[in-house]
Amino acid sequence: MSEEQHAQKRPKGRSPAYPAISLEKAIQRVRQLYIRDKQYAIPVSSLPDIWGYSGLNGPASLTISALKKFGLVNDEGAKDERRIKVTDSAVHILNHPSSDARAEAIRDAALLPPIHRELWEAYGASLPSDANLEWRLTRERGFTETGAKEFIREWRETMEFAGIDDRNQPDSSIDASEPEGDDGKTDALRTQAESLAVASPSLPIDSEQAPPRSQPYADAQPTSSVQSYPIPIALHGRPPVVISGAFPLSEPEWAQFKAVLDAMRPVLVSDQSDGDKP
């Protein structure tokens, strides 16, 4: 059956399956699950409270589906007995001590959804214009116009976050003997670490509601007691490390903040001792 015939058989007004949120946002959501319950099974009915949604319909359901498509969670059971668990692949992304291994796991997750793999095999990193791609998706793959626009946006955000380009093939092996520059802490990994660090249950994940990446707390609801200011942390023998954000934090937010810093330790902490520093 040709792609045109397959598209004609698809129910009218329904696009092929694709993640409703980007991989970056999906990792933020699975991090919240892992911080709360590690890899224990979580009742699906409790997810809206964890993510700050009003119910399972709509954004919460789409988020669960996206996490499954990226291989970040598995589910079991049905209806009231349905539960999900954080996968080993997700833990690999969140906690692996090797920055290269984390980056590779992120690339693998980015290409796990079949529609993602299809576009990668067709175009690689050199996608045509949005208008050209939308035309093909609506006529050859059965997407609605709205679905095509939303998918293209999600695809581009995911590929950018995963750092996938023609020079960085997702299936290529990594030579562990090859020396790493800058301790392997590339600009791409710094960007990923910063993105994961701003994950918060209080922030909306819908693309229409989410604040710009450059201002992660711009749309957060302030209170009269919350102020944004830098906090310098004095360290012996070196300039201070400055933390900037909205304070004070609640106890759960403080626990999450510390857990994120601990998970980011391989990126932020050098293996060199004080005596080895140049």
C-alpha cells in the first residue's frame, strides 16, 4: 500500500502518532517522577498531582504518551489499575556518570518514535523549510495542517536539544580511548544540564503556556515574599560560584534543587584534586 493510500485510510482529522511534547520537556517530566518515586510503579491517577495538572485528560494524557514514545516510561495494567515506571533508559539519561553516555542516550531517545526515525532517514539533519515539510506531511503521511505544524515544532526542538547533526550520527559508537576536550563538558552538554536543572512541577509544560527558555521563570506566579537575586557561594582558592533565581524555596523545591545538582555532578565537578589544578 502506498503512503497516499495509507493516508486516505486514516480517520479524517487525526494525524499519525507523534510526541505531543519535545524530548527536553519529556525529560523534565520523567525527572519529577524519578525524584519522587525512583523506579517504583506509580499509579497513573496520581500523575496530575505530581505534574500540576487538573486531571488525566488533555495535557497529562499527552505527556504520558510522549514519555512512552521516547522510551522514558513503561506502563502496565488498565483503567484504575494502570501504573507507569521510569525505565532504565530514562535513568541512564538522568544519572549516568559519563557525559558522553548521557548524550548518546538522549540521541537514542530522540530517534525512538517511528515518525522521528522516518524523518531522520529521509532528511538527516538537513530538513527542508517548514512549508515544504508541512506539504509532504499533510499529503503523503495523512497529517492534519494543525498536526503537521505541531509535529514540525516538536521535531525541531527535540533534534536541537539532542544535538543531532550530520557530523554526529546517532548510531555511531564512541571510542572510550579517545581523549575528551574540556573534560567532555561540551557546550551542548552544558545546555542540556541547564535545561534539566530548571525542571519544576509548578511550571506548565504545554508549549503555548511554557515560558521562553531564556527566561524559565518569567511566567511563574510570584508571591510577595519571593525575590530574584544572585547568591554568591564563597569557595577557598577560587572565585565564588553564583546561584541566581527566585527565593525562598519550599521544602519540596529545595529537595528537588539538591537532587538535580547531585544528578548534574558529573558535569559540574572536575575529577582533578586541588593539587592537580594548573
